Amino acid sequence: MSKDNKFDLEDRLIDFAARCIKVSDALPSTKAGQHLSGQLCRSGTSPALNYGEAQGAESRKDFIHKMKICLKELRETIVCLKIMIKTTLIGAESLQPLVEEADELISIFVTSINTAKKNLEKE
């Protein structure tokens, strides 16, 4: 991955985290709203933070592990968003673009993890 792509992905993850925080803040103050707000805030910001850690990984195995954590958190975020859509806590039209971005980010992470695994096998 080139240096420019790294920063593009990092920027996308930071933008994604900021959007998740905004959705989290917009949820109603009901029990369900507060629960999902906290969950979305945690899982939606985690990929950006863990990606930063992956960039400083101590080994290729450590890099793969941290990237898998990003992937796990993105998948968790999608489920959280889908629950919000299903329960109509926030309109689907405002959440769908966030779900689509998470899907795209997942594809990027899957590809990156697979490439790193292939490179690890070559070592």
C-alpha cells in the first residue's frame, strides 16, 4: 500500500468515525437509543483507532491481527446500524450511506488482510 493510500484510508476511517459519532448523538434518549448510541460510538470509532495501531505493528502477524480487529468492528457497526434502521430510531435514508461506506471499508480491509497473509506465507 502506498503512503498516499494509507492516508486516504486513514482519512476515510476518521470521517466514518465522525459520522458515527454524529448519528450516535442524534439518537433518542430512550434506553434503546442510549444503548445503541454507546455501541455505535465504540464500534464506529474503533476502526480508525486500531488502523493507527496497525500502522505501527511490530510484525506482519501483529499487523494482520490489528487489521482483523478493524474488520470485526466494522461488521459490528453495520449490524448496529441495521438494528437502528429496523427499529426506525433514525431514518433509513440517513443511515444507508453509512452502511454503504462500512461495506466498502470492509472490502478494503478484507483485501488488505488477504494480501498481508499471502506476503506472510512468502517469508
